[in-house]
Amino acid sequence: MIRINLIPSEYLLRQKQRLQIVRIAGIGVVLFAAILGVTLVQVRRTIAMEQELANKKAQLAKLEAQVEEVKQLESLKASISAHLNAIGDLLAARFHYTSFMRDLATSIPPTIYFDSVQTMLKPGATIDANMLVHSGSAEDVTNWLRTLETDPKFSKTVLGGMSVSQTGPAAFTFPLSFSYTVPINQYGKR
């Protein structure tokens, strides 16, 4: 069967043009809606991120204040620790020097005396001593040196050049240096 179209071709052409315009407009509306949706999502995300950034900045400001306070407390703690360590070192050295002088005094014979004593406390509770010694008897000097060399608390004994004088009670004068190790007590402490 043959179909005959009685509708004028201009009308059909306009119909096609309208249909194309409607299609293009529909695609445009869909694209506009998609772009508008994406834009609204991006705006919402941006606003949320700005709010989160503002919250994080407020938290950062609070934490920075706390960090500064912690730093001040740590510096105060370090200062206090340094003071306490200095006091502890002084207290420990006080007992070390007490032991040193007690052991030195008990080891010296009665005819020996000294003018000056220079000491230096070293780590490990060791005291290095340098002194100028006077003695009226060579026998006392040898006995004392033997005592210093055999006593485990004394070490590194070095006798300097000895001068002999015929006048006065001190016939022998000499420099002496040695190291003294503070003994460990019954509690395991020096």
C-alpha cells in the first residue's frame, strides 16, 4: 500500500525544527541542572571545609597555648632538675671529701704535714689530689708512700722532686699527687 502524505513539507520541516529545538533545550536544561548540581555540591563542600578550617584553627590556637605552657613547664623542670643535680653533686661531693680527708688523715704519720692540697672530683667518685708535703723523717715518707701504694683506695701515686733542708723541723719537702677512690659502703653506695 502506498502512503500519501498530505501534510505540506514546510509544516513537517518546522515540526522537525521544533523537535530539534525541544531536544536541544532539554539537553541544555539537563546540562544546566547537572552543572548547577555540581556547583551546589562544590559550594556546600567549600563551606563545610571553611567551617572545618575555622574549627581546626581554633583548636590549633588552643593547642599552641597548651604547647607553649608545656614548653615553659619543661624549661622550669629542666631548671629545677639542674638545681637538684647541683645540690646532689654537692651533697655527694661533701661525703666524698669527708671520706677522703678521714682516710688521708689516718694514713699520714705524725711527722708529715702539708701546706696545700688541691683536689678535683672526677666521675666515678674519684678524687685527684696534689699537695706540697713536708716531713722531718725519710723513714716516715717511705712508710707513708708504701701505705698509699698498697691501700686500694689510693692509686696513681707520683712523688715529685724532693728537696732536703738542714734547717727547721721539715727536713724533706716534696710535691705529691695521687688519686683517691671513695669506697663503696655496706649499702652499695659511695
